[in-house]
Amino acid sequence: MDSKMKQIKSYVLRAGRMSPAQKKSYDEFFPKYSIEYKDHKIDLNNIFEQKKIVVEIGFGMGDATWQIAKENPDVGYIGIEVHTPGVGKLLHQMKSHNLSNIRVIEHDAVEVFNNMLESESLDGVHIFFPDPWPKKKHHKRRLIQVDFINNILKAVKPGGYIYAVTDWEEYAEHILDVFESIDSLENPYNGFATAQDWRPRTKFENKGLDKNHKINEVLFRKNS
Ligand SMILES: C[S@@+](CC[C@H](N)C(=O)[O-])C[C@H]1O[C@@H](n2cnc3c(N)ncnc32)[C@H](O)[C@@H]1O
């Protein structure tokens, strides 16, 4: 890319402080449980003993991440997030719940999928409450766009899934349209998916529910 061209980011780095306990967990566990961003493909089999690998993009404070990982010890989870206090919180939860099947990548997920993840290496991808960027002039910042989803799908195994949830109705329609426009994806539901009871609530979900927002789920499978 032309060095003068700045890629539009799907996030704005928020301020936020870690509690002393989160900071301690970050310092202790980040070296052990993080994967350093690389601009070349990495072999995930060297990282996890688990055969199945699921990525969560933008895990926020990691509420869903650690609970899903605790329920599924046979799956390795990679959480990608740019918000350092959230990374600290997730590492703290890993320590509190004695979990070792999570790795974090503290980097822009767009670059991680562009450069780092091998094709057909993932069993699933979770995107819970991506920033909705409600103003029309900001829609270009939305994470879920055809090009990015196609890039994600390169990394997903045939038969794997992609699962997005949002409380922003117009974004939900957009996500459904994007997924439906991709030939390699199949919708096992008629439109939006039924609520998946294995998905724990997150901080941003609670914020949406407090405002009486409807939660919409979109879950498609990559053709085998
Ligand atoms: C609205 S919050 C939702 C957080 C969490 N999933 C939840 O439900 O509470 C969206 C999160 O996505 C992260 N994010 C946005 N774009 C990202 C990107 N390109 N790479 C990594 N994280 C990203 C933001 O930092 C933020 O924490």
C-alpha cells in the first residue's frame, strides 16, 4: 500500500486503566499466552495441543471468551483485541479460572487475517457486538464488509462457521446481507439465527439490552 494511504481502522483506541490485579496478570501472562503479531503466516498447530481452533475478533473485556473456553477445553481459542485493558482482563480471567486454552493477539484483526492466519486453519470465528459505527459517513469503518469476510473465510476450514451478533438492527441487516452475498457460505437458518444458548452475555450486549435493543444473531457455515 502507498505509505501515504492510511487504512481506515474499525476501532478508535479507547483510554482505560487496568486494575492492579489485571496489570499483574497482564505482566505475568502476556508473555506466556500471547501470540506476537507477524506479517507472515504462522503454524497454529505449534501453539495449541487442541485440534479445533476458534478465533474471536474484538473480545472487549473477554467475558464471552473465557466462559466459552472453560466450557470447551478441547478447543483452542484465539482472541484478537486492540484494547490493552481488555487483554489484561481476559488474562486475569484465565488465571482466576485456571484456563490454558486461550491465546491473545493484541493487534488489528484485519491485519492478523490478512497476513498471519493460514488458510483453512480455523473451525470457527466469533464476532460479538462489533462497533456499529451508526453514522452513515462512518459505515466504511465497520468491520463486517464483504472483503474482510472473504479474507476471514480463507482461514476457515470447509464446514467451519462464522458467527456474528449485534444489538444494532440496521447493522444486523447489513451483516445478513454481506453473509448472504458470499457464495461459499450457507445459512442453516431462515434469516437470523436462533439465539445460541451456549453464548454468554457480554458487556456490550448488556449495554444494548439496557437500551431495549433487540439482539440479532447471524450464523453461517462455510460450504464443505
Ligand atoms: C463494541 S466492542 C464489543 C466488545 C465485546 N465483544 C462485547 O461484546 O462486549 C468492540 C470491540 O472490538 C474491538 N475491535 C474493533 N475493531 C477491531 C480490530 N480491527 N481488531 C481488533 N479488535 C477490534 C474494539 O477494541 C472493541 O473492544
